[in-house]
Amino acid sequence: MILDGQKVASSIYENLKKELKWLASKPKLAVILIGDNPASESYVKIKEETAKAIGIDFELFKFSQDIDEADIISRIEILNNDQEVSGILVQLPLPTHFDEYRITQSISPKKDVDGLTALNLGKMFMGKNSLYPATAMAIIEILDYYEINPTGRLVTIVGKSNLVGKPTANILLNLDATVIICHEKTEDLAFLCKRADILISAAGQPNLITADMIKDGSVIIDVGVNKVGNRLVGDVDFKEAKKRAAAVTPVPGGVGPVTVVSLMKNVIQAYKEA
């Protein structure tokens, strides 16, 4: 079975549009973009189009990579105090000379729709309601939509990033899954992957997960997005994975579309809790 992210995203999208009709005013997302990274600009454009289509106001603050870090933080402080702004997002990655942690931690936890502030990550770790990182949320949304219950299942996650690997592991632990996290220093990756009932790869390496690493009848969630020539491919050998796995997400059209609407879900949640 193909786990169709577009189908999942469309379902969430329609629910969010209905929910917006009952709100007293429009939520607003403020996005800060620093530098001229083409991929970042493309991602921001997708977020803008999705927000506006749902009915969320959107404002972009674009800065040269030469801007002083203190000026970025000053802008974030203004947005923190702007009652019309429901959510604030700093598009990552930042140019290398910026302190990503310092900048993201300056966002008010109540408006931290990327779920990266220490308070929101701590609440997630404790299993409390918070704004979760959107990609981690998207993975759970896909599992929920297709009624794939992770409780009691062995889940192997390849990748330990703060955006995907670590938060996904925490959410799944809170759902009583048994979780293994793998990374570049992990020995015998193939063995740990092949044991998994649910295999999630977010390593950013094309065709890292080959057929011999996949358990028959398992579920594969491919978070990787890699450009090979003119094509986008995931971390998983999709053609071979389809033969062994019971279900697998494609790239593109898998986790990506669900991530964007999960972010918008966070914006609406932040608005309602303000």
C-alpha cells in the first residue's frame, strides 16, 4: 500500500478550513527568511500559498544574510508582542554565521509554531500538550489516517535531528512504541532497520535504505528529500520497498505535504491558546 501524503494533507486541510469559520478573527503566521537559499525560498512560498488557501494571514520578513543577529532578535521580540501575530517561524537552515539556537529560543513559546523552543520541547518530552515540530506531527498524522497503531511496535528511526528524529522518537515513546534511534555512528544499521515494524528514515541520503534492510510486512515512512539529477528521491529505495513493505510513503507526495498542513494546524492551535 502507498501511504498517500496528498490524501492525508487534503483531509487535514479541509478540517482546518472548517475550523477557521468558527474563529472570531484570522490567525496570522509571520515567517522570517534570512539570505537567498533557493530551497528555503521555495519552502516559504509553499507555506505562504497553503496558509492563504486555508484562510490564515501570512507576512514574510526577508533579510539579507549580512543583517546583524541582534536585529533579527529585535524583530522577533516585536512579533512576540504583536497581538495580531499567532505564530512565528524562522526558516531553517540559517546562514552558518548565525546562532540558530539563540534566534529560535527568542521566539515566545506560545507563538513557536515550529516547536523548537526549550519549553515546548520539554513539554513534549513530558507528554504534555504543546506545539510539536511539524514534520514529527506529520508522521503521526499519516499513521493515524491509515490506522497504523505504533503502540507496542518496534520503531527504528534513522536520523537524530532536532526537527525530525528526536521529536518523533519522543512522541512515539509517549504512544508506547518501542523506539530505536540510529545515526552516523550506529553499528549494523541494516540489522536494526530490518527488525523494525515501523521504519522511519530522516537521514537525507538517497537510497540509504535498501531492500535487504526492510522487514517483510513493515511500514516505511520516508522523510528524506534528496535531489538526484532533476528528480527528488527519498532515503528509501522506493521501488524495492514496495515489494517488501506492507505500506510505504513516496517521495515526493508523502510526508512533505502533511508537514505543511501540520504547521498550519499549529498556527491555529497557537491562535486558540493565545
